[in-house]
Amino acid sequence: MIELIDTNAAGIAAEFVASRLRAGSPAMSMVMTLVVVVDEDDAQEAMAAARQASHEHPARVLGVILGDARGDSHINAQVGTGAGWTGETALIRLKGEVVRHAESVVLPLLLPDSPVAIWWPSDAPEDPVDDPLGRLAQRRITDAAAVSRGKRRAIHAQCTTYHPGNSDLAWTRITPWRALLAAALDQQPLRVTAASVTAERISPSADLLVAWLADRLKVKVDRKNSGGPGITEARLETKEGPIVISRPDGRLATFSSPDRPDRPVALKRRQVPELLAEELRRLDEDDVYAATARKLLKLER
């Protein structure tokens, strides 16, 4: 990693070229630009997650740390290739007036003719598409479960300001739950009369799972509280008996259904790099998430 002090976008771009030449590879196969907007305290962990996700999606990763917006503008950056990265990376620290115009630094560094994704690992703007950096991206990824306070309020805010291309890792976390529940009804096409989701009180993923079930099954879905971790149970009531997925320990679930023996199912809570890699697999609109977001707002009203 090369340290650049009081630099600018042109200096960072020039160092990308120099890094490639030093590595003996004037061209690198990168499929997208990933912008990570992060606080200084969370930067190391967020960039490590982006590095792991880049193994599946080779990218130019631009970490952007927005500092104090007062005073003169300063741009410092760490730029490099290799060291576990499949593409190029720059960790850019902004301070002073330039913080209010961060897009002017990021825009010249985007890979030409390739998609742009932006990820806020913790506190995100309430309306990502209206954010100056968010406007640069086709895919805008937030994480309501990682905000400093008000996790359930955060997912409701993201649903309120939903725009095609938005997604939240709280939604990605329930992919295995949705797959298991859909498979259960494929194997036993029973009519569901009611449902419930049991989870930690502050779990935004549980709110989305409730909304998804209510939207798909057209039944009342109860939201119940537990000590966690995360979602601990999803139950579908049928006249033949309940279909239940119970995961009290966050690792192994028990799958129960009418007239069939209980069986264990691997349902480990996934880490952020895996969630981020899943989100980067699709850059078009997630229609199911859009419908779920609308349903969650209706349930609130």
C-alpha cells in the first residue's frame, strides 16, 4: 500500500496505474467499482469484508472515510493492489470542505463502462438514492442491523425511501429462511392459515420475514419476541399441523412438518462478507424485496 498525503483524484488514479505496472499487470480483470462509505472506527473491518467479497467479484474498491467537514480540504489515501485483493483498492480519507463534495473525488475513480455499487456498513442515509455518493451507483446496499441505534426504525426508513437498486443486508440475512420455507411448501403443498416469526425484539430481518410471509401467503403473521440470537423460529399453521423451523442457537435448526420426522438443518448465521458477496451477484432491481418493503409499510399503517 502506498500512502498519498494531500493528494487528489488525479493523484490516486495515477497511483492505480503505477501499482499495476509494478505488479507486472497493466490491465486487471475488474467487473465493477465498489464504494464503501465508512467511519474511521469501522474502516478496517469493512475493508476486510470488501476484500473477501472481492474474491467472488473482482472490483476496484474505494473506501471513503468522511471526516470533519470544517476547515481546509485535505485528501489522504492508501492505494495498492495485491495483499489479498483481487483488484485495486484505495482507502480515501476526506477532511474539510471536500467532505461536502465527496462525489467529486470518487467520480473520476470509477471504472469506465462498468457497474457501480455502494455500501454503507453502518449508519446510512435515510434516502440512499438522494445521497450524492448514492447517486453514482446502480446498487445501493445498507445494513439496518448495524446502525448505532434504532435498528427497526432504520429498516422502516429504508423501506419508506425504497428505490430500484436499493437493498439491505437485513433482507439478505433471511435468504436461507425464505428458501427453507418455500421448499417446505413445495414438498408439502398445504394451505397455510396463519404464521408467526419469533426473534429478538430489535431484529430488522424478522420484520422483513413477517412482511414477506404476509405478502406471499396472504395470511396474518404474528411477530413474537425471544432472546435470540436473531430469528429463532418461523411457524406456518396448517389444518394438517404446523410446519416449524426452529433455530435457538444460531447454528443448527430443527425442521418439523406434519406426518414427517423432525430433521436437523444447517442454518448458521452468516457473516457480512458472505452477505455482501450475495448482494453483489445481482445489480438489477430485486422485485421481491420491493414488494416486501411495500408490505412492511402497509403492516405498520
